[in-house]
Amino acid sequence: MEFKALLADRTPYKKFLILVGIALISGVIFSALGSLLATMITGIQVLTDPKALSDLTNPAVIDALKIIQLVSAIGTFLLPPIFAAWLFTNDAKEYLGVVKKPNSQQIVIAVILLLVAIPFINWMMMANSLMELPPSMKGLEDWMKEMESNAGQITKLLVKSSTIGGLIFNIFLMAVIPALGEEFLFRGLIQKLFKDLSGNVHAGIILSAILFSAMHMQFYGFIPRFALGVMLGYMMYWSGSLWLPIIAHFINNFLAVITTWAAANGSLKINPDTIGTEPGQSAMLGISVFLTWGLLFLLRKVSLEK
């Protein structure tokens, strides 16, 4: 039986549900494989002891978490869209948008765009963090804050490393794999399915960006991550190449890993998360907003002229 393009005639809605099903099943399988691998390498009994990963002061626990995250990310984000695209079409590469390559001009503009947007993104993060729910929803708000705090603590522990080898692995784990996996899934496939479902490319970009941000389960970073998702979505739409948002996503995560690592090791004297939000930095914020929008329009112009 030929499985290639087997589900090509399914509606966009059914294709989306199939993709979600594939991602869930693959995610569970690869999370189990990651846990098994972590047990074999670190000796931490992940599969049999529910509290095995609770001691975050234990270096072996941090190593186990990294292994689990790496394997599960590959199984949840990278492999499912590739397999689904193979089921949905005769040309998976073309369907995902990886055939066409961005030119050097597009790449340079995208990289500069992410750099100049840092103060603007930080301001959105600060504004998002000030969100307050009604008193009747205090329990939900406390849970959201606890989730945010725990996620931040775990991220800092995962990134912290005293060796260059550890830093390189962290870059691979938190920049390379997410850039590939999340872009293949959200911009390569989900954005396309939502566009086909709604009949509107802009709705496809916005809806996939909402899902992209919500997936991270960090409520007080929802707005800036949504804005990033929209930017990446338009990069894909304007350039016609998935590689441009992949490169931009990598640069974004790479900067976060490097600055967090440098701050944790005492070699960075400023807090990159507050650039543009400190008193007296309103001019910097204004310039960041102006340049961000200007570079987006420039990227659109350059891409549509190709």
C-alpha cells in the first residue's frame, strides 16, 4: 500500500486533527524514549520514581531533563510535520516550503530586525507581566504565576554551564532544535492549514501565532511570543521559504541562550531582559518600535521584488 499522499484529499480541518494526533502520539512515545535514555545515561530512575526529577540542585537531574527535552522535542515538533506533509502531498519539501532558499539580503534584514526589536519585545513582556485577573480568578492567576516562575527557574538551570561544550549543547538543545521543529510545525504546516481552512493568509498567520504562543504555556510571555510568531509567519509568507523564519527563530533563541548563560556565569553586567524598559530609556524604546516596523516593511518590499 502506498502511503505517500495517502491523505491528500482530506479537508484542512481533518488534516489539522490528523497532525495533532500524530504529534500527540509521537510526543508520548519520544518522551518515554527520552526518559529511558536519561535513565540509562544518568542513572536517574525517571520512569519508576515520580520524584526523580524534583531535585534541581543535582547536576544529574539537570542532565536528565536536557536529554528528555531534546528527544521529546524531536518527537513532538520536528518529526510529526515531516511525516504529516508526506501523507498530505506528493512533494513534502515543496509543501513545507524548504525548497526555496532566502537570499542574503532577506537574511541580513531578518537578523537586524530581531536585534533592533529587543527593547520593543522587552516592553511587551513587561506590559504582559502586569496583567491582573479579576479577584474571582485569583486561584488561576496564582497558578499561572507559579507556572511562569517554575519555567523560568528550570530554563536558567538548563542554560547554566561552566564549559564551552555545555554551552554548545545548550545552543543545540534550545536554539537549533526549537528553530527547526517549531518552524516546521507552526509555519511549515499549521499556518498553511489555517490559511486553507479560513481562506485568508493573514488569518492563517495570526491563528498559528496564537497557537505557537499558547503552546509554550508561559502566560506572562504570551503577547511578545505571539508578536514573534506573527513576524515569523510573515517572513514565511513574504519569502516563500521556511528557512527564513528558521534562521530568525534560531537567532532569537541563540541570543537568549548566550545572554542567559553569560548572566548566570557573571560575565554579563547588564540584564538583557530589561533593555528598553528602564527609566530614561523611552527614546530607545521609540527607536526600537520605529525600526522594527520599518524593517518589516523593508523585508516585505525586498521579498516581493524577487
